[in-house]
Amino acid sequence: MDALVTTEWLAGELHAPDLRTLDATWFLPADGRNAAAEFEAGHIPGAAFFDISAISDRTSPLPTMLPTAEQFAAQVGALGVGDGDRIVLYDDSPHHTAARAWWMFRSFGIAASLLDGGLAKWQAEGRALEQGPVRAVPRTLTARFDATGVRTIGQVKAILASHAEQLVDARSTSRFNGSDPEPRPGVVPGHIPGSANIPQGEFFNPDGTWKHLATLRALFEAEGIEVERPVVTTCGSGITAAVPAFALHLLGHPAALYDGSWTEWGADPATPKATGAA
């Protein structure tokens, strides 16, 4: 199955017995929206709600960190997702959070696809929605952690010395350059020195679909990123960092993601920090 599927394709496959559709909508507190409530108000028929906040490391002081393989398998299996299923992820968030769910599945060795245009495109085309909670039949899901796509704070510190990997920050320009305050207390403004800045919204067309591959490549190249060389993506808390990671996946160049991102880096007094343009 392609990494990016169309609404037309999903409509034709929606009732296939091996297809599992998950709504991975997530919002920042400042958005003032409730993803779970919006899911119950209207979702793609047969979809289950993939709660990014709940499917996270409960032992970490950092938000939405990757959980253990055992926790991921149990929680996602409870949504009715099992071994061998074809998985389609979508969202209705300005942060394009289905990409984060995609990266999580990938980190546990499970292939998944994104719905191009998400719920907004599905609705714009007049396609059916379903209301209310979903009671899934739990299934067995095998998850094995693959560390190759994950970076820790220690590894990112090493990158600053070795320059072995390029850093791409998906936050807004104003947060990247430090002119806007950070939304989380104790986190100073700025960015990791040497990072390029490509705000996550730049990867999408006005209708929420992904831009053409040539345009995606040009976005990276315009910021001095060589897509053939290793890339590590970052953001505020590891959510929108999955957007450039998915874009690189579409271009055939897998990237890693710094899960702690600026929430961890910006709160650590020992880490170097930069402000201003890249």
C-alpha cells in the first residue's frame, strides 16, 4: 500500500475486512479544541480514535513521548488493529498530527499510510461521516522498537560536534527565531544551533493535501538541506517534527526524529541555544 492514499481510494476500500482507519487528531491546549469530542461528533465510518496523548510514555516528564513497544501494542491492539492489517491514518488538526501517528507505527516496525487531505478533504467531497464512540474488538498487534528513527538528547548533542546529521525544525519561524515565547513553562525561546527551519504548514497545499514531490524536495534544498544526507527532525514536542520526516519518506530518504525536541532541549540549562534566523 502506498504511504499516501487518496480519499477516493479509501472510500473504495473502506469496508475491506483487513483495513483499519484511525483518527489521530491532536491539539495543543491553546487551540481550545477537544479531539476526542470532535471524533465522536463526526469521523470516517469505521475509524477508531488514536489518542496521541494517551498512547505515550507515562513515566516521562515530557509530553507525548514514544511509549514502550508493549504499551503501544496493547493500546493500539485495543483499537482493533492487528497483525497483517492495512492501516490508514488521518487527522483534522492544523498540526497535521496523523504524521506523528505514522512515525510512531514506523518506530515499532509497522507500516501505515496517511490519508491525503485528511478529514477536511473527506468532508469537502461530501463523503459520509459516522457519529458516536467506537467499540472495537481487540486484536493482537506485534510491535518491536526500532531505534534507527529515534534520536535522544545525547545523540543530538553529539550531532552538534560531528555534523554527521542535518537538523530540521518544523516549528513556526517566530518560535524558531525566539521572537515568540514558548507555550510551556520553563522552556526558553530559540532553536538548536545549526538547525534549518521549515514550518510544517509549508509542506501542504491550501486544501491540506501534500505538495508535489519536486516541491517537497525544493523546500528542503531552499534551506540548505541535502535530502540524500541524514536528517533529524525536531519541533516543540516531537509532534510536527513528523511532518518533514514523512516528506523525506515520500522522497525516498528516511529521517530520524528527536522525540524530546525543544520541550526537552529548551528546558535544559546545559544545552546550547540560538536565536534569530538560521
